[in-house]
Amino acid sequence: MDEPEPETPFAAVSAQTTKYGRIFQSYLDKSTPFITYRWAGTATLFCLFALRIFLAQGWYIVVYSLGIYLLNLFLAFISPKFDPSLEQDEGMEEGASSLPTKQDQEFRPFVRRLPEFKFWYAATRAIAIAFLCSWFAVFDLPVFWPVLVVYWLILVALTSTLYSSQAASS
């Protein structure tokens, strides 16, 4: 499998990045069935990041940003891909009920808006980037961290009450 030499430096770099991208993708594909091990690795990386933040006593804005991003990912993970409340509203306009009434109507299982593998990959990548950012002083912005904690808790409470009220109404 001797490939011809690239003609320009850009083509050479592009060929190498494509090659390494394929290798990385093959490892991702091989890791797909090992859910427990993947999440254990993510939890280990998160613990290393938390230990780094605890020992360094800084980079609270990085932690806050990571927390908001992980919350957003989690909400996408537990949300349905198709909103049943919207489908109920459309059915009401047409005069149809939302429950199957005939034997030939299809059962539609719960489909997540964000699949588990994509959730794991995005969370792991975010934690790795946050861990990397915690080693550079430019990301250590002076903030009063208790305000960030309270604001994040308020955000979680408001989001979870909004989500639970939407889930109860559908």
C-alpha cells in the first residue's frame, strides 16, 4: 500500500491528519461496547481534574464552564428526540387522540436526543479540555467562587424544575 508522495506540504499534513483521524476513530469504534470501562475512565479523568482544582485552589471559571456544559449534555441525554407534547398538540388540532387506538398503530420507544456514546464522548472531551486548561495561568481568572457555586445551583434547580414540569405535562 505505497501511496504517492503528496505534492504540497498542506497535502502532506492533510494526509497525516486523515491517517491519525482514522486510527482514532477505529479505537473509538472498538470501545463502543465497553460502556462500564468508558465511564470508569471518564470518572477517573474527572477525579484527576477535581484533585487538580482542589490542590491548585484556582481555575474556578473553568470548573463553572465545565459544570454548565455537562449539565447541558445531561439534559440533552435525558430529553426525548421527539417532543411528545408537541405531537399531542398536533393531534388535538386534528381531533385525534395521542394514545394508540388501533392494533396497527406503531409503538414508538423512547429515543434520546443525545445518544449515550455521544454523551460519553462529549463529556470526556470536555473534561480533558478543562483539565488541560487548568495548567495554564491565562485561564485562572480571579472570581469569587462561592458566587459561581450558588449561581450554578440556582441554574440546576431552575432547569430541573422546568424539565420536570414539562415531563409532567406530557
